[in-house]
Amino acid sequence: MDELELLKKDWKKQEDVLPKLSYNQIYQMILKKSSSIVRWIFIISILEFVLWASIDIIFRLNEMQAEVEKMDMGSFSMITSIISYSILVFFITRFYINYRKIKATDSTKVLMENILKTRRTVKRYIWANISLFTFIMITTTGYLLFFTEEYQSRSVEDQVPVWVIVVTTLLVTSAFIGFIILFYRLIYGILTRRLKKNYKELEKLEL
């Protein structure tokens, strides 16, 4: 008997000894893993909220806020903060709802749908943050250039050319967007990929 046949026989013996998991046991394992992943997404989003809130508070308590007020941007700063917090609170609520739904799921089909919904929510959350950051950078630059005396009151010799400011803003915005995408891919990407893996395992169960 050749070596391959011996290996096959040995594997067959091990297969007979190993416990066979039922459909329900496999489903419960995937459910538990998915629930844990979505719980972590929810926890990370709360930590992110605390981080941004802390940065905002520090910003408002130091001299930088006085500079913003001096440039007549206090109202704009307040509005962008309210929008940012609203987006964060909205998505934190969505992540919590997704977590509760997955935890209470009792059907493979429904669990698959909830996994897809959670992944879509994470993607929307990432794009909402990127869009908001881009909007804030562009509108802040435009406001400083055209609606504040800080720039307009300078003599032509002292003014930085508009094209230099625009190009610098675009470069800085692109760099920050790249960093944000990298951060979210690292943190949320790992978790959503695990959810995708669980989804594929559920697909196999349905076959």
C-alpha cells in the first residue's frame, strides 16, 4: 500500500473519532461570532465619539478658539461641531440597533440580511465622515478667503496667492482623507471582513 493510501486511511479513522457538528451548532457559533464583531463595532464607535469630543473640548478651552472667534468663524465652528456630533450619534445608534438585531436573530436568512445591513452601515459611516471632513476643509478655506477681513484687509504684497492656498488645501485634505481611509480600513475593515467571512459560511449552510 502506498503512502497516500495510508494517509487516507489514517484521516478516515480521525474523521470517525472527531465530533460532527449539527446545522444548529454551526449556526450558533457563527451567530455568536457575528454578534461579538458587531458589538466591537459599536464599542469602537463610542470610543471614537469620546476621542473627537475630547479634542473639541481641548480646542475650545485653549487659545485656538479665540483665534476662530477673531476670524468671525465661531458660528461656523459651532454648526460643523453639531453636524459632526449628529452624524456620530446617528451611526452609534444604528450600530447598537444592528447589534441588538443580530443578537436576537433566530434564522440563517435573517442573520445574513443583518450582516449585510451592518456592513452597509459601516461603509456609509466611513463615507459620511470623509464627506464631512472634505466639506469642512473646502468651506473653511473659501470662508477665510472671501468672507473674513483677516485675509481681505491685507495688502496685495502681503496676501498669499489664492491658487497657493487652494492647492495647499487640496493637498492637506487629500493627505487627511488618505489617513482617515487607512485608519478606518485598519479598524473597521478587519471587523467587516470577518463579518463577510461569516456571511460566506452561512451561505454554505444554506446550500
